[in-house]
Amino acid sequence: MSVQTKGMLIQAALGAVLITVLMLPFQALTPFAPYTGLLILPVLLFFALQAPPRALLGMFLSFAAGVGWAGLFMLVAGALPGVPLAALLGAGVTVVIFLILSVHPILLGRTPFGVVPAVLLGFVESLLWLMLDPVLGEGAPRLNPLWLIGIFGYGCLMTLVLLLVQDRVLTAVLGNEWRSAPSEDAPTSQIPPTPPTRAARTAHRPAEEPASRHAGETASGA
């Protein structure tokens, strides 16, 4: 079995167990157990970005910025009571998404607020909460912006614990040949290229000249 296959199997087993276990405190200690699925979104986003562990802080702050954009959108919508909801959601959301896609990568790209996918996720989650909240049944737990940020932060913490445990186990089993996340900085607003495998790096190395050939050339030169 190749090192890559072993590493992927170990990651799959640890991921399934740890994610399930780490969700239990959230379900037991908060009234928002029906929203447990939201905890998975930071895990998915982190591994989709192929980012290093230090990017988790930027993901969290960028998500909070997205929730802030949604709050600004709701304030403006509240100041325009005569505008139809369809027009607000159409034109307003278009403007906000344009601002997110321009302000964050251009002006904030080198800051912790430059993880554009996380900003968009925070904005979209907030809009979904805004639209679903009025139709929730009586007694159903109600989210608010702070809880949305807190749930995403808990998901980021889950991701960090998952990375630490996976790396420790992978190092013990496979040595330093496998990591669950890149160890170097990666672009914050786009998916970076997948690092080449060890086999690919070896294939691109210049082939060493055989010792016998080198000896023959030396003899002919003499």
C-alpha cells in the first residue's frame, strides 16, 4: 500500500471519528443542536482552500466580516420600507457581492479579512437566517449574528483540533512524508495549485550520469 493511500485512510478514519465527537459538546451545551450541520462548513472550507493552519484565524475574521456585510444590508433594507423584497434581494445582494469581491481581495487581500470565500459564506448564511427566521415554528431556537459567528468559530476550533491530532498520528505512522494540511502560506482568496507529489518531484529532477560513463569520458580525455 502506498504512503498516499495509507495517509488518506488514516485521515478518513480520524476525520469521521473526531468530527462526530467534537460536535457532541455543541449539541449538549447549546440550544442550537438542529443547526449542528453548520459546524461542518468551516471544515469543508478549510480543506477546499488547501490552506495552512494559520489561515483559520483569517477564515474566522473574514466570516465575521461577511456577517457584518449582511448586517449593513439589513440596515439599508430597513431604511427603504417601500422597496419590494424581490428588488432588495436582487439589486441589493448584487451590490453587496460586488463590494465583497472587490474590497476584500483588492484592499484587504493582505490582511486576515482577505479570505473571500469565508466572507461570502458569512454573508450568505446571514441572509438564509434572515429569510428562514420568520417561518420557524414557535419554540424553535433562534439564531442571531453573534451565534452565527460563534458556530463558525467552533467549527474552526474543530478543524484545528482535527489537524493537530491527524498530524501527530500521521507523523507517528508515516514519519514526515505526509501532512494533513500545507505547511507554507497559500493564497487566501483562491484555491492554490496542488503541491506535486514526491514521485512527481523525483521525475523532474535531472538524471544523474552513471559513474561508468563519467569514468569513460575521463579516460578518453586523458
